[in-house]
Amino acid sequence: LFYFDAWLDDFLLYIRFSNINIINSYGYQAVFFLSRTVVRLYMCDNETLFEYGGFTEMLEKVKPTFDKIGLKININNHFEEWNDEKAWLNHRITINGTDYTIFKNFKYYGWGEAVARFAQIVNQEAEKQSVEERIYLAHGGNDGFMIFLTKELYQYIYSVHNDKLSKPLEVGEWMNVMQVKPMSYD
């Protein structure tokens, strides 16, 4: 959490003194967020997310936030298999009736790829359901974080902090900063 101290301080000031309508949309949740009553910030060990069962474990871990923001995530199907003969991973999940490929014939360490795909899938579901919050990513490896923010709050934090390693980033920019290559699912 120490990576976020500076922008969390600005977050508090922003909530207290801003004249834009963030108080109405975030209300007391912003204060509770900081006291961990309503969690928006999650430690996200990228290795754990990549390992067997990590994806569904993280979906379960962030479920309290899904419930608070009104995001429905129902897993209809889940397939995760390592093929010893071909030395590759195939991993798919069906959420709310939409099929998502996480890894297809994947042969590498997919720490960054797993967290990027997690955020992409959750953000796509949020968009489909007209939920304002999205996942933004910061840091990586065993020290990764994900945070749920509205676009407005993300833009404020982004505008006041320059360290791209420790501030929240949209998934595509985070992938560039962390040198995670986009995957092909064909």
C-alpha cells in the first residue's frame, strides 16, 4: 500500500475540497474505501492470478466490490487445463453468458497477461452493465494492485501523479509500461 500513499493523500483532498460532483457519486464510500470498509483497492499478486485457480479466486476476492457497485458476475462455465504433452495452457471462462478466452495454447509465464486479461474482462462486463467503475492497474509482479475507480476520479489521480509504475493506469497503458505483449486468441 505504500506505493499509493501520495495519490491516496490527494484522493482525500480531492474528495474533501472538490467542487465537482464526485461526492454525490462516491459519497461516503470514498471515506470507507480509505478505512477498508468498502474496498476499492486490491493487492493483486500477478503470479497467484496466473496460477491454477487464481482467476476465479480473484473474482471471489473482489466480489464485495462487485456487490457495492452493482456489477453482476455470474460464472456459467470455467475451463483451465495445462497440456503436458504440448506444454501449453488453455484457459476459458464464461461470465454472464459471454465466452472469454484467457489463454489459448499459451507456453510462457503469464503473470502480466493474466492480470491484464482479468481487468479487460471485468471492465467489459462493467461496460455492458453500465457500471461506472472500472479496474485500473498499478505495479506488477508480486507487488501488483488493482483499483476500482470512476473515469473522473482516475483522470484526476492520473493528472496529479507522474510515476507510471505506481499510479493507476488503464489496462493498455499498464501493459505498455510493464512490457506485457497483447495476446492473440485465434
